[in-house]
Amino acid sequence: MVCSNSEKIRREAILERAQALFLEHGYDETSIAHIAKTLNIAKGLIYYYFDTKEDILNAVIERKCELQLSMLIDKMDSVDANFNESLVLLIAEYSSFKQKTISTYRKVLQHESRLFAEYHRQYLVKLHDVIEKVVAMGIQEAKLVVKYPLEMVIMVLEGAYRLEFFEKIPLEEKLGLIETALHLNQGELMQAVLRLRHEKVINGGDAVE
């Protein structure tokens, strides 16, 4: 569907309200009629943009994924991040997604495991493009010299998230484990963290901590 500016604004308003209602009441308890009523519009107008409630949810999820990854890319671009800094930001984004966003939408879709799995899948598909960009940067800078760089970075992302549960392990040691896995020089990732803190791109509350 090709939308005019006013139609795009109206579609965004529907998605904004639907997302708020899904988060407040859950997917099952939110109807298209409820969305229309809170927007003070006819239910038929929502059907002009979306065929089903699931279509609305898919659009909400796609929008959320794109926003999160756009913010990640903006952070990388704002400091002209090198490979080490980009890797730190990527780890922080993935851990934050797993800790916060996933837990939120698991509650929203608690009776819809298929839709929840689709949300997770969409995010990972979109994140894959960013991962490939970071891997290419590492290869170009001759930092990433492991045999299977893409696969190893993906494994490190999941491993770094799991390490968040071991709060007693100091940050430098967590980063050291990642450096060992990727054959990076010890201490490089901590230097990247310090620069990103200095530039106020990350802080002590970010998931990389």
C-alpha cells in the first residue's frame, strides 16, 4: 500500500496506541474495537490499514525492531566507532534486548508462543545485518582473525548475555573471556568501554556492565 503523509501519520498513531494497549492489557485482551475506541475512530478505518489484529502486532514488532537497531547504528556512527567499540555496543544492545524487551513481550504474548517466537526471529534477522557489518569491520581492521568470524561473534553475543547472570565476575574479566574467545588482545575491549563512557554513549547502567 502506498500511503500519503496523512495516512502514514494515522497508521503510526494506530501502531502507537496498539503497542500501548498490548503492553497494558496483553495481546489477547486487546481487540481492534478497543484500539479504535481509544483513538476515537471507526473500527473500519483500522481495517483500511490492517487486515487482522495479528497484522497490527507484526507491524508493531517490526517498528520496534527497526527503532532499536536504528538507535544502535546511530550510537556507532556518533563516535565513528572502530571494531572494538562497535562490538561492545553490539553486545550491550543484544543483552539489553534479551533482558528487557524479550521479557516485556513474553508477558504481552504469554498465550501466543508462535507470535512471540516470530518477534524474536524478526529481531535476529534484522540484527544479522548489523552483526555482518561489525564482523566486516573487524576483518578490515585485522582485529578479527578467528576461523569462523561471523559464527564466533554470534556465539559471543549469546555468551555475553549469559555472563550477565554471574554478577560477581568483574567487568574486566567478562570482557577478557570475550577477548580470549575472539583472539583479541587483552584489555582492548575495556579501553573501548572507557572511551564510550567518556563519550557518554554508554553508562554504568548499560547491559555491557
